[in-house]
Amino acid sequence: MLVSTAELLNGAREGGYAIGAFNVYNLEGASAVVAAAEAERSPAMLQILPTALKHGGPPLVALCLTAAREASVPMTVHLDHSASAEDIQTALDAGLTSVMADGSHLPFADNVAFTRQMADLVHEQGGAVEAELGRLTGTEDGLTVPEYEARLTNPGEAADFVAQTDIDALAVCIGNVHGRYPGEPDLDFERLDAIRNTVAVPLVLHGASGLPEAMVRRSIELGVAKFNVNTEVRAAYLEAVRKLVEGPDSPDLLDLMRGAVGAMEPVVSAKLQLFGSVGKA
């Protein structure tokens, strides 16, 4: 069933768990997330990156919205990491009401101005806006942010940022990274606690692929209501297709598609279990 992002995030925060938000690119990705969520009786979120939106356009949005609408558990669909007002308008026109307006690459005042403009636009349609304060290092969908450009979220700026932008969720930078962690993850929980104590909106942690259970649990305790996952699910997809293509028999295209779904589904299920949302549908 298609529900609002606010409903999912507020329910997670009140229930002491987090929503798994999974980047998908096609029918196979959406099917794997829905199947895992239904099997685990868990709410979940389908996310579309701007690169996927440019490739799939409104048909991809329609596919994800239909998958969420027909699911037997609460689902929502979200545009992830968009720094483009044009892309955000395209997503809204296609039926999305949940977006991440990403001005994290901008100076603080410019980030505020862009995010507030997008929040006003989305709120006019009854939607929800996530934004990021600070900037994550790492690589996602061909976009690389070098370590020297990374900025941790300043707790002293967080309340001012939320108040000026009127956002519905805040993505924080506390040592988390996009893609695979180059070593052992090192999250600044003291910083996360300080942020949690200065803002009232749910918190979001990008770069959840590879985080150990203890860090996930502690993050939820300190206010994180949504984790973004991409790398591990995408890797399962690619590995399944590679094995089938390189196998002794020439696979049918439907076999490739089914194999990809079958490989991604258990990865999604494991994340839902890790985030504590199993049985919360």
C-alpha cells in the first residue's frame, strides 16, 4: 500500500526502528524490495536516484508507484539525492511526493535557499522533503566526492538549517560514506546525539551498506529513522547476472531477471531485519 513518507518515518521513530530505503533502477529492483518487505511484514521505501530518473523517466516512477501501491505492506517512493530543481519538478509531475533536495555541495546560505525553495514546491503538493547538512565522501552512481570535500554535520547549525528550510527529515554526516567503506566504519555518535538534541525532525543516515549491527542499533537509539542502502543490493544483482551469463548454458532473458530478483531479495530481507522493522507493517 502506498503511504506517505512522513507516516513511515514518524512510525519508525515512535516504534524504535528504522525504515530501509533501497535504491532501485528497474522492475527487478522494485520486485525484490517489495517481495522482501512482504515476506518480513515490514514497511520499506523505494528510492530513485537522479541518474536512474534520467534513464527511466516517468515510466520508472510509474512502475515504482504501482509496485508500492499494490504491495501488501506500507511503502513509499522517494527521489534520492537531487540537486536539480528541474529533476525535482519532473519527479513531482510524474507523481512522486517525496524527494531529497540535495544542496550539500553548496555553502550553508545557498544550501538553505535551494532547500527552502524545493521544500515550498514539494509541500504545495502535500509531499515531504529530506535534505543534507554536511557532505558525505564516497562514490554512488558515478558521482565521487573525495575525502577532502567531506564535511561532518555541525550540530550548532542543524537547528537553524531545519528551521529555515522547513524540511521533514535531515540526512546527517557523522563519518558515514557512500559506497563501500575503505576500512572499519567510524561513526561519531557523540555528534549524532548532539544533532538529535537540537532538531525535531527524523534523522537519515546514508551509506548504510556495510555498517555493523552495533552501529546500526546505536544510530536508531540516537534518532535515525531511515537508512539508505544501494551498494550491497546492486552488487547482488550484478553478481547474479554475471554468473548466469558466464554459465555453461545461454540463459533466457527472463531467467536473468528472475535470478537477479532472487539474489537481491535476501539482501533486502537481511537489512530489514537489521533495521528492526520486521513485523512492523
